[in-house]
Amino acid sequence: MHVVRTKSDILPSLKHVHSRIDEVLNRASGELRAAAGHLIQAGGKGFRPRLVLLSAEASLCGAPPDERADWEAVQDVAAAAELIHVASLIHDDIIDHADVRRNRRSVNSMWSNHTAVLAGDYLFASAFGLLGAHAHTGVVTLMTDAIADMCRGELLQREYAFDPTVSETTYTTRVRGKTASLLAACCEGGARLVCADEGVCEAMRQFGLNLGLAFQIMDDVLDLEGDEELLGKPTGSDLVQGNVTLPVIRLLERPHWRQRIAPRIAARQVDAETISLVKEGARATGAMDAARAAGHMLALEALQYLNILDASEASRALQSMCHAAVDRDH
């Protein structure tokens, strides 16, 4: 096992990641710059960049960090991960005709679908501009594979839109593509950038996959029971868009509730009354608690993959991120 050596003076800083993102935005101008930076300026959790940074730090080989870790590369990849994430959000909002994101108007509603598509494309292109210099590490392949998985997940979501018979297996496949694949690429990418061995790289990938599944399940729970102001969007938005999530799948397993709710979903009659009924049923039957428990189980599974690492400030931070992913209110 590699010995992880952690020193505060070599911990990558999100400040440098933000600087790279600012440089990307500054290369654009006018409407493109405003649209591309709209969601970035709204702020976010910085979840994906932090995963790249901490995974690299936690996976360091036994040699002195300054000899084995190219922190410029780590910061480039962390910035690219955030750009890819934001670009995908912009494109998702176009597909879903969403008006709100991160407590502000979506890019497509603020400008137009045409401008929003170009803004997302610009961020994708800029991400690969950052990744290109580090292609020899495999991070370009990791990120392109993740984007392909995200596209497949989106198509699967469209295929099963407003389908009350969707299975939990299909749901998991969709979430693995849309959410977990990018988190897995972030964690594996961080490990590869510091020359970790294959066992560590694979463990970090599996950590990211399970973390991503747990994170999305909690998102789906919060979509039904969270605070709209904290979420930055109306509750019930997933089902309004036809996205049948794990709490709803568990609810539809109950014959009484399936008879009441499934016809409404299938007929695309997901109004305020339907959302209220789903919330009531999910609470009353324990479907919400069951979904939440599934998320916690996946988080615990993710944590097991960190056992390959020695104890360090970075590995403890990854553990904390995993706990926080399922113990949050937005």
C-alpha cells in the first residue's frame, strides 16, 4: 500500500481552480461570456473539483509529494470537471425547459435556447482545452467516457419519462450515467494524476461511483421533501418533468398508491395535486425513508473503498464529503 504523505503547503487550493475558470470566462466576451458564467457566478458546492483535488492528495505515492504530484495538472483537471458539470446543467435545462437553477433564472430562460447551447458548448470546449495538456495521464479518456455515459443516462431518462413501470434497475443505470460517472472520473482522475497504482485508481473509481449514486438518491429525496429556497428550484420538479425517481418507484410498489398515482403519471397529469399526493404517500408508506436508507447504504459502501488509503487529512476529508452527501438539506 502507498504511504500517503500530507502537508498543508502542498494541498491543492480551490482558489487556483477558480482562477482557471475565471480565465476561461475572460476569453469569451459579450453575451457568450455572460451566459457561460451565469451559473458559475451563482455559486455551487464545488463538489467535483474538490473530489479531484482530495483524491489526488489522498492517493499520493510514497515518494515526496513535490516529486510525484503535478499540482498544476490536478488543478487543471479539477477546473475542467466543474466546467463539464456546469455545461451539462445548462444543456439539461434546455432539454427540461427549466426556468430556475441555483435560485436564479436558467441560462435558457435568461437568454435563449440558442445562446444556452453555445454557452454549454463553450464550457465543454474550454474544459478539453484544460485537459488536453494532460492527455498522457488518461484524464481525457476518463472525461470523454463520463460525458458519453451522461448522454446515455439522459437518453434513458427521456425513454422512460412518465413511465410508472420503470424499474429500480433502470433507475440505477440512469443515475450511474447521469451523475455517478462524472464523480467516478473525478476520483479516478485525481488518483492517476499522482501516479497511484491500479488498485488505488480502481478503488477511487468505485468510491466515486457509489458516492454519485448516494448523492443522486438524496437529491431525489430532497426534490420531494426539501426546502425550495435552499434547493433553488420548486419541489416535485423531477416528477413534473416525467422523471420517476427512487422514492416514487418505492411508493408505486404499494398497490393502493399505484392505483392512485400511476394513471396520473402515465397520462402526464403531474400537477400540484399529484405532487402533493406523492409526497403524502411517500411519507405515509415509508417509501421516502426507504429511499433515504438506500442512499446511506451506498455511502457506506463508498467509504469501504477508501480503506485502501492510509489515514490522512485528505482521506478524512473524502470521508466527510461522503457523509455530507447523504446528510444534507439541499
